[in-house]
Amino acid sequence: MSLTREKILDAALRLADEQGMAALSMRKVAAAVGVEAMSLYNHVENKGDLLDGLTARVFEEVALPDPALPWDDRLRSLAEDLYASFVRHPVVVRALAAQDANPRSAGALRVIDALLRALLDAGLTEEAAARSYRSLLGMLFGSVLTRTTGPGAKAARAEPVVAYFRRMVAAGELPSLQRVLPALESGDCVQDFEYQLELLIGGLAPVRG
């Protein structure tokens, strides 16, 4: 079976998902595809190219919506698909947020172009479309990282944080926090991406005006 760039990148993505970006090496990727490390350089320039390529594969999982659909339906579809792809590969989101990797491929660029097309079709100026695109990415990154980051080691506390909040708001000096605290306690730290997405889409109307 012939070696291709796509096979190398898919193998690298699987390893990154399993072991993290820091543990990824050309040697491990070569072993995963059954070749010597030097053979990889016929298809990837270096580790930076490898990281960019596997990041692009995550964007390429996103299906492009029908361009005839209304702009908000297209934007919603693209954002939801990106969110699902990022959740499958949170290690890539961490690399993107740290600017350790970029989605460099024609397929990835088509996804970005479709997002910007939807924003422009909403009536935004080029500057507003760029700002809205960055806002969407920030929302995506934050939602995915909050959802997929496991609990770390916690320092010991004499009083649990929930007990602290309940004791402090009982004084009646923080009426808004006291009112909303039960709702805060009943949820969790996972951000509601769908809710945020609808807020963003709804907020584009004033921007257009």
C-alpha cells in the first residue's frame, strides 16, 4: 500500500489524540504507518508541516453547506460541525489556541471561506466579518476546552467553594448573586455552545445596521 500525505496526517492525528501533541514525533508517526522516519519527508517537510497538516484534517471533516441556504443556516451548520470536529480532537484546539499549528490546506481554507461568506452575506462589512469570525473561533475554542479539559490536581481547601459562596451571599449584600446562585449550582462548567451560537447569530443584526 503506497504511502500518501493523507495517510501520514491521519496517523499523526490519531497519535496526537491518544498521546497529545507534545508526545508526537516523526519516529512515532513513521512506526504507525510502517515506514522509516526518513520516508515521511517525501510527503511532509518537517514537524511544523505535520502539525499544520493534521490540524487541517480536522477542518476538512466539516461539510460545506449548500450556498443557496440563508446565511444564518449556513453559519449555524458550519459552526456546529466545527464544534463537533473540535470535540473529537481537542488536542488540535489547544494547538490552535497556542498558535502552535495552523490549518494549512485547500480543504481547510474552503471551510474558512464558507464561514466568511456567510458573515458577508449577513450584510457585514469586511472588518465586521473578520471580527465576528474571530469571535466565533474564540467561542468555539473556549467551549471545547471547557468541555474536554479533565480535572487537574486541586489544592486542599478548608471550605468547599460552594459552601463559601452560600455563606457569603447569605449576608444579603449580593442580591443578584444570591438570586442566581441556585441556577449556577444546578449546572456545570461546560459551556452551552448552542446557546452561545444563537446569541452570536442574533447579535449580528445590530452589527449589520
